[in-house]
Amino acid sequence: MNIKNRYDVVVIGAGPAGSVAARFAAENGASVLMLERDREPGIPVRCAEGVSHNGIAPFIDIDQRWIASKIDVAKLHSPNGETAIMRNNGTGYVLERRIFDTALCELAAEKGALLVTKADALDLVWENDKIIGVKYKYLGEIRTVKCDIVIGADGVESRVGRWAGIDTSLRLEDIDTCVQYTLAGIDVEKDTCEFYFGKEVSPGGYVWIFPKSDHTANVGIGIAGHLAHEKGPKEFLDEFMQKRFPNATVTYTVYGGVPTAAALKELVKDNVMIVGDAAHQVNPITGGGIVQAMIAARSAGKVAAEAVKQKRFDAKFLKKYTKEWDKTLGDTQKVIFKMKEKFMKLTDERFNGIVDFCQKVPADKFSLKALFTEAVKGDPKLMMDVAKAFVVSKIKLK
Ligand SMILES: Cc1cc2nc3c(=O)[nH]c(=O)nc-3n(C[C@H](O)[C@H](O)[C@H](O)COP(=O)(O)OP(=O)(O)OC[C@H]3O[C@@H](n4cnc5c(N)ncnc54)[C@H](O)[C@@H]3O)c2cc1C
């Protein structure tokens, strides 16, 4: 492999954000290097692997190689043991992310981006207070690569933003701490995702069951950081397992954090852009970030290529990406963030009421808008915001 000493754009991280940013920058004429510290994109998997069809279809042709299951049904379980069923055929998938992430990298490579794995970015390279490249370690050797733009797509534990002087700190209540087991030897419905709510099960969060087949599933929990002191997510999940899957085999365990804030205020600096989890571009209620990362990264990649053409690497120019993010998703994410603050305070009685409401809606007539509106009932301003968010774009709240 021929790694040059200089590229227009260096992307750090080869998750969905990195590979989509690399692809759109390369497709629009920039020379692109993508550095990934792990030996393979998508490994280790730290994800429940749930996505909506509408979310991923604009980015990649659907391929059975990376689809574990097709989801038509969502089951909501209330604290008092009631269940509501939402049916919407063909709306979602549980992915095989180790294959999906590689497929996204392959698309970037087809457009001319070079992916280097086992390449750990260590720092930015500065000259006269200006970022001029990236220092990285590759196969034990410290190297530098020069570039005009660095795209930080280095995930939830991102350091690129901080290196560039961006405030990436999160309040404890805006980090969900998650534990997930991939289970085998269980019986689940392959087309049905399940969600359990309530303070006994998962305070300030939920337990999910995302099936990968009729006998395997990702079963996990996310709890808001400030509520995970006395009893951690693992203890909650183990209690849940005892009740629902006492005899399951755990084939894989994941620990991870999910930023559930309203995205970074500052997404760019001179010569730098931040995307995906690194920029906290995650749905604050569901914790889903794959589609969000790809949408943001497409904008970032295109703007990076335009910057190269126009030789404009200053933050003022790169803010085109910030503006596009606000327009496509960022403004909606601010509304969802406000809703999340409300959700975290919902009592078990309110969750019972919401599931009760859902039970009365025919399974195939169900909409997320109806669900969210019911959840914020009693707060007219927020109800208005929710209605507006759905008018602006249907995809955004998925
Ligand atoms: C338990 C759990 C369950 C989740 N479930 C879902 C779900 O069902 N649906 C959903 O949409 N989202 C889910 N998410 C969130 C989702 O995984 C992320 O939002 C998504 O992966 C974000 O993509 P990304 O490219 O920004 O970051 P990542 O996928 O984390 O990719 C970042 C990449 O950067 C690399 N990297 C980091 N530092 C460096 C460095 N210094 N040098 C080189 N490379 C580096 C990493 O190795 C990694 O490959 C879940 C998260 C967790 C923790």
C-alpha cells in the first residue's frame, strides 16, 4: 500500500461517519486518507445494530450480506406489564455491523479514498497556530501526514475535537451508559424489536431486544449517567435476563457510552470538522446514531471537497457544514433533546398511560408522531415543537 505524505483531507475513524465523509469528499474531487486504529472497520461492534430502512437507503444499496433481520413490529412494554404493538412493514433492520461498516468503507475506496487500518491518530500537527496535518502510529512507527482538512470521525471517545480546541465535554446526564449481551439459545420473534420501560427495569432509559434471528438477539440497556450510581446498568440487565432469558448463552458483551446531548455547538474550526458520535450527533431519546452520523458526514464530505476546490479552509467557510447539519437534522435534534429531558422525568404511571394510549391505536395505524405527542401531553410549547419537527422532515425522528 502506498501511503503518501500529503492529502487534501485526512479522516480519522472508519465508522459510518468516517467512511461516508471520506466517500463524499473523494467523490467530489478531494484526495482522501482515512485512518482507522482497529485492524478492521466495525470491530469491535459496540451497537445494538438497529436502523430504519429510510435512514440507510440513500447511502447504500440494501444487501442481505449485512442484514441480520428485517423489522416490521415494535413492542413497547410498560412498567405494569402491559404491551402495545406497532406494526410498520419493512421499516427497519438489525444489521451485521462488522460487515456493514466494511461495505461503507468499500464505497469510499471505490470513490478513491485510501483506508489504512491499524493506524492510530495521536495528535494534530500544527505550524504557526495552524493545523497542517496528523501525527499517527502505523505498525509501530510514528508518522505524519500533511493535509488541508482533518475530519474527526473518531466516535464517542473522540479526541480530535479537543485537540482542535473544541469543547466536547458532556454533562453526566447526557451520557447513557450501556451494556449489551448478544444472546444465543433463546426464542424471539425475528421481525420484532422490543422495548421495556420503567424505573425498576431501566431508570431514565430502556431495555431493548433487537433480534438477529429467531434464536439470537442483541439485548441491552442504557441508563443516563447520573442515574447509574447506586445500581449500574449491568446489574439491571442481569436482573432482566433472569426474568426473561434465564437460560441464554451470552456470545458477546458490549460496554459503551452514548452521547445523548443536542450535538456540539461548535462543529468546525479552521482546517477541522467533527462528525458523528464525535460531534454528539445522536438521537438523544433513542440513542441511535448510525443514520445521523451518515447524514452529517455526507454534508461534511461535500463541504470539505468544495473547500479544497476553493482553497478555503477557514472555519467561516467550513460552517457551511454546520448550517447544513442544522437544516437537515440539527434543529430537530434540539427538539428531541428537550423531549428527552421531559422523558427522563416521566413517572412509571405516565409510561403506563402512554402504553395504554398506544394499545388503543390499531397496530398498523401507529405513528411516532402520535407517540411523542402523547408523551409530551400537558406541555403545549413542546407539543408544538414536536409537531413542527415532524412537518420539517419525516425521517428525522426515526
Ligand atoms: C450499546 C450501544 C448500542 C447502540 N445501538 C445503536 C442502534 O441500535 N442504532 C444506532 O443507530 N446506533 C446505535 N448506537 C450508536 C452507534 O453505534 C453510533 O452512533 C455510531 O457507531 C456512530 O458512528 P461513528 O462513525 O460516529 O462512530 P464509530 O462507529 O464509533 O466509529 C469511530 C471509529 O473511529 C475509530 N477511532 C477512534 N479513535 C481513533 C484514532 N485516534 N485513530 C484512528 N481511528 C480512531 C474507532 O476505532 C472507530 O472505528 C449504539 C451505541 C452503543 C454503545
